[in-house]
Amino acid sequence: MRAVVQRVSESRVLVEGAVVGEIGPGLLVLLGVEAGDTREEMIYLAGKITDLRIFNDDDGKFNRTLEDVKGSLLLVSQFTLLGDCRRGRRPSFTQAARPEEAIPLYEGMAAHWREQGFTVATGVFGAHMDVHLVNDGPVTLLLDSKKTF
């Protein structure tokens, strides 16, 4: 599983011109599910994301978590994070999980965060989406469950 995590002051996702998910301050998470990813990896990555100390304290240091700042999450599926660009000019997406494998993990991550008490908005899995964000910092991190789990 790969995630691009962006600290945002606001973010929203639109499908066919209609807003389907929107948050204020918090984290925009672009999630790519790889074939063979497990629920255990999803739970680990979900916790890793919300426990990241990437929000400023009163001294301007990265010492606060999403929970500390009462932030929200916007989760957007993005299989292109699994694109392999090593050969040729067209990315290969053979490592990306098929929808029947990816959807339960994507929806499971959103549900897990909600169970933890976080406010969570989502995009629409498999839809063409327009993602708008104001990156706060900018702060952008790449997490990969295969490298951290």
C-alpha cells in the first residue's frame, strides 16, 4: 500500500462537478492499494498516518498529530501510485490491486479512522475525480507499507 499524505488547510474532491468529499484543516491521503496487500498492512498504515507528528506546536516544531489538532481526513483512491515507470514511456499498473481486492481495503481504512473518532471524507473509488487542495507548509510525505511494515 502506498500513500501520499499532504497536510492541508482545506481540500475537496469533485466527481462530475459535484463535491463528494470535503475537509478543512487536516490530511489529504491519496491511497494506492497493491495486489496482495492485507488488512494488517491497512491498519498499520492507517495508524501510521494519524500518528504522524507533522503539525506545528506553539514553537513551530512538528510535534502535534492529527488528533492533537482536531483535524480531518480526506481519503482518495489513486491506483496510479503503483505505476511502474522503469521501462518505456507508458507506466505499467500490474502491481495495482484489482477493484475487488482494493475496495475493501480502501473502505476499511476510512471505516477504521471513523471508529477511531476521526472525521473522514472520501472520494469515489474508480471515478474520475478533481482533487482540490491547499497544501499547508507545504508538507507532503510518501508512505509505503512494504517499506515500513
